[in-house]
Amino acid sequence: MDSQDDLPSLCTLATGISRDHGTVIVGLPLSWNSGAAEGHVNRIKLKRQMIARVGFDLLRKRVLLAP
């Protein structure tokens, strides 16, 4: 059995990183991150989930009563 058959997703990731090796190396020392953007995306996802689960009325109350 070949080791590539055991973890095909990991093999695909390694192949992609190897193909873009120069770009990966240049990007590693950058000091910025996408934490703030991820936080906004997460908040939007939570709102969408809440609307889907309990409806718009509860979300409206929650937003109006927020401090």
C-alpha cells in the first residue's frame, strides 16, 4: 500500500504547498492577520443561524434590546 493512499487530502495539500513554495515562504513572515474580518464573518453567520432557527422576530428583539 502506498503512503499517498492513506491520506489523500494531506497529499493534495502537500502538493499544493510544494507547487507554490515561493509564495508560501514569502507570506509566512507577514505580521497582518484576518482576525477582525473573521470575527465579522462569524457574527453574520450566527445571525443567519438564529434567523433560520427561531425566526426574524426574536432576532429583531435581540437587536433592539442590545446595549
